Amino acid sequence: MSVRFAFASHTPLKDYCEVAPAVSESVESAHIDLRNWVDEYQPELVIAIGPDHFNGFFYGLMPSFCVGMSTEAVGDWNTPQGELPSSEELATKLLAYSHRSGVDLAYSHNMRVDHGISQFLHELFEWRMLPPIIPIFVNCAAAPRPPLARVLELGRIIGQFARAQSLRVLVTASGGLSHDPPIPSITTASGKLRERLIKGGDLSAEARQARQEIVVQEAMKQRQGESLRLPLNPEWDRTFINNLQRFDFDSLLSLSDEDITSAAGCGAHEIRAWLTGASAAKECGITKLDLLLYLPIPEWVAGYGIMRGQIMKD
């Protein structure tokens, strides 16, 4: 058994909004360190945990968790587009194991993932050289979201499954720390926006560009101190990371969704991806999660973290 874990924030603005050279160099250095670590490991299977931003999952049918049997990346925000290499056999085994263990994973033979999963994969691998991927969607954007206790249980089951494989397995988890982007809400949306949140469908190039421009404009406002949205909360981020590194899940379970939103923004619910990965790591016997980088980056509307963990004997 050999399992490693990689965690990182994602931000669609990474290729769109410039930051100070010292910031970009620090982020790139940490990603290179992580990429080299993954390359040395040569994983044979990747279980990729992450959210969606109303590109693949919609209120017409919104699962708490979903595993991809076959998967396509939508290619939003300058990320690669197209089919991901998959292992339907292993994904089916993970699905069956989760059901036997008490977590009802949904499944899809036509799963679509956006930058919430694909950006981190693109940071770690040459896209054309990806190993087989089992993507696991965790609903972080569409309230009501799965309770944190169920997220931890999902992670425990992923960890049990991963450690039982006679493969080199890499578990990745990508999500935001504190950030408050202009994510639409079903409770306030109306007209065509509400219809899209429910029914979904492909966006035209023009519609996607308009949608992305709203986020870019918000980033400019945050950089200039003119935004009405919640600023980044580095203290909250560091406390969360510290609790995760200590596997102090009890402290994290005390957080309500209202607590998270008010302290760290609507995008911070993506900590569910980090929690899932950390729970899996603990189940695999990981005793230490190494933080490679944390920076609050207003230009990217992101508290940006990179972390990894491995069993020292692997």
C-alpha cells in the first residue's frame, strides 16, 4: 500500500490577474516542489476531490457527492478541455465500497468537471500524460451543502479504499480557503440566471466570457480596496490549516455554514474538499501534513495554500 496526498487552493484568476513578482515566484516555487514530489512518486491512480461552480452540476439534480466513471473537463478559465483518462473498474469498486460503508455516493458516466478539479491536476501533471483519474465531486456551492460530519465520513471511506489498492495512489484535494467571489444564489436569482442554475446547459463562448469578466472585475475591486464583498481572512485560514494539520476535526465540526460564510466568504465552503482529503489521510495513517505555502492573495480573491502528506515508509 502506498498513498500520498496533495492539497491546494485553486483560483480561476491565476492566469488573469497579475500579482507582485515575489508572490508569483513563491506560488510557482511551491507548485514546482509539489510537482517534483508527485513526479518522483509516479502515481498509478489519482483520486481527485473538488467542487464545481455550476458548470457540471446544477439544482435540477444536485448530489452531495458524486464519483465520475467517465469524465470530461469543460475547459473553463484557461484550463484544459476534454476527456480525462479513467478507470471505470476502480471507480465502480470505490462506489460499491462507499455504499457498503454507509455513504451514498452518486455516480456519473458523463461527469463534467471545471477548474475546481482540473486546475490542480494541470498544475501537477502534463495533461496528455495524466494517469487514470477518479474524480469525486463534493457540493460546496449549492446550499444546502453536505454537513461537515458527512464530508469527514466520505474522506474516511476514500482513505480505506485507497490504502487497500496495490497501486501507487495519489489523493488530491482542491478548494478555496477564505474567499468571497460573486457566486450566484438560488434564493436570489431570477429569470435566465435562475433557469441556468436549475437546468444547466453549455455556455456560449460569449456567455462564458461575460461570466468570467464579472469575476475579474471583482478581483480588481478587491485589489483596489473598493469591493463590497468580504475581504480575505488570513487568521481564519491559518487556524483552519493548523487544525487540519493536527487532524483536530472536532474543532472544525463546530463550524456552521453561517459561521463559514460570515468569517471567510461564500467560497470558503470549499474547505469541504480539504476536509475530505485530510480525513482520508488520517485513515491511511498519515501523521503529518506539510504546509508548503500559505499566502492571502487579494488579486486572485483567494487565501492560497499548498500542502502535502505521505506515509514516511512509502
